[in-house]
Amino acid sequence: MTTTEHTISHGKQVLRELTPLHRDLRKAIPEVYQGFGELSKAAFAPGALDRKTKELIAFAIGVVEGCDGCIASHGQAAARAGATRQEAAEAIGVTFLMHGGPATIHGARAYEAFSEFAAAVDAGENPA
């Protein structure tokens, strides 16, 4: 597999790998997952900031934290919420300022993952 082939499917691949792991852990601690789900629902509810903006913030935090699962999950959600590639790129640009060199590495991966999800949305497909 070439580097390009790897990065193009990186976001979806990360989500596929994490899904069964989350399922197993959710069975062991369902109350914790339920509580986290409620927190997530409240955090992403529309308010002064719309869902798209909140997902881009979470996406950028995923870049700063170097969390591929966060990047994939929130990149997918941001694309579904209508974020554009340019909006994702600019959110990633802010991470460079706030986190320096490591953000340039995770940011490049994040942009590829977001672009993968955005392409699926643009094509009318499920970005999962």
C-alpha cells in the first residue's frame, strides 16, 4: 500500500478499527458510556455556536492531542455538519499556532481524513 492509499482511507480505517473496541468496552461499563454520551449530546447541542463550529473545535483538539480516533470521529461529524475543506484546513492552521510542529504532522493526517469524509458527503454517500 502506498502512502497516498494509506492516507486516503485513514479516517474510515481508524473508525472501523475502533468500533469493535468501543463495543466491547461499552458492554463492560455501560453507565460510563451512557454518561459520556449525554455529555457529548449536551456539548454539541446548538447554542451560540452551531454544531459544525463545535465539531471543528473538537477536530482541532484531536489534532493537538494527536488522537487519530478523535480526528476521525470529529472530522466525519464536521463533514456531516457541512464543514468545508477550507474550514477544516483553517481549524488545523490554528493548531499549528497553538501546538507547533507536532500539529503539522497530525494536521496533515487530519486534513486527509476530513477530505475523505467530505468527498463522501459531496457524493451523497455515508461518510462512515
